Amino acid sequence: MAKPFVELETQIPDLVKAKSKIVVRSSRMNRQLEQYVLGLITNILSEVGQSQFVEMLYTISKELTINGIKANQKRVFFEDEGLDITDESDYLQGIKEYSKKFSEKMADEYGKRCLARGVYVQIKFHYCLDGLLVEVTNNTPVIKTEEARMREKMKKSMGYNDIAEFYMDNMDNTEGAGLGIALIMILLKNEGVDPNLFRIITHADRTVARVEIPFNDNYVSFRSAELAEI
């Protein structure tokens, strides 16, 4: 049986000191999860002497988690409507229905449905004195249409340093996830972190969003290690 967040929050300081990797799993976003993740980030960055990154890392972690949870809930919505999310005709019909019907109240209900079906988002923090990685995985694959949109937003946002400017220039074709991705890229750039350290990796059964924050020149990123193997 899962422990209540109030109990888990009291264990954060000891957990952070004892571990170098912490994993959180949930099927819906709520205030308790937000507070727990903020507590983890605050304690982790304090432990490694990098508290200046708390606000940025919390914003990034929250955006990635919300995007993953919404993607999962959307897939369950399509299933419940009897629509194939990978079929172009069904996708267009389903998106219209989803936009029309979905609400905050439904989000809570679909969070419960995701939990019942084993659909979740996993947040992993891996940290040391040289750097930190946050990886958000949702155990449903992204469809090609939405993957293309996400990558387009990543590419476009490289030319911006202000999220408001990006939104104004792209307000006609930017939905929630796209704006969140642009926000992450711009936040990283403004903190002097290479935006190429934000990656979205797609698999047949899951989608992984990864952000790395080096604290010094000794940090070897996963991206560098992967490129070295090619």
C-alpha cells in the first residue's frame, strides 16, 4: 500500500542523503505530488550545493510531468471513446472530442482510470556533485504526429530567449505541450545550460523526456556518452 504524501515528505531529507537516485510514480497530478516533488528538488539541490537551480528544475519537472500525464489521459480517453489514436481519421475526430469534453474534473477521473489500467508517469532524479538528471517517463508511446510537433517546437524555441515572445509568434499553432517544451528550452538557455541536454526519446511502449544540468566541467552527460558510442 502506498504511503501518504505527508508521511513521505518527512522522509525526504534522510532519503536524499542516503541515495543518489530517487524515483516517484503517479497517474495524476495534484497539489500533494507537486509539493512532494518540490521538496525532493529543494533537498537534492541543497545537498549538492546548487540551490540556485530550484525554481528552474521544479518548473521543468512539473511541465514534463503534466505533459506525460495529459498524454496518458488522452490515450485512455481515446480508448474509452472507441477510437484508434494512431489512425489519422480517428485522431482528428478524437482531438475535437477531447478538446470539447475534457475538464479539470474529468482529469481527476481519468487519473483514476489510468491508475486502474496501470498507466503512469515516472519521475527519476539522478544526482551527484558534478550534475543532475531528471527523467520523466510515461508508459504509453507518443504518436508520430505529436512527436513531429514536439520536435518542431524544440527546434523553433532555439531562436528565442523569452517565452512570451515565443507565444506571441506561435499563438495560432501552439498547444499546451508545445508551449511547455518551448518554456523548458528557454529556461535552460537563460540559465546557461546547453538546451541540447533536453531530449525526448521515443520507444514502442513508452516516451522519455530527459533534462541534464551540469554543475561543473567534470559532468559527463548521457548525451555525450551516447554520442561517443556511435
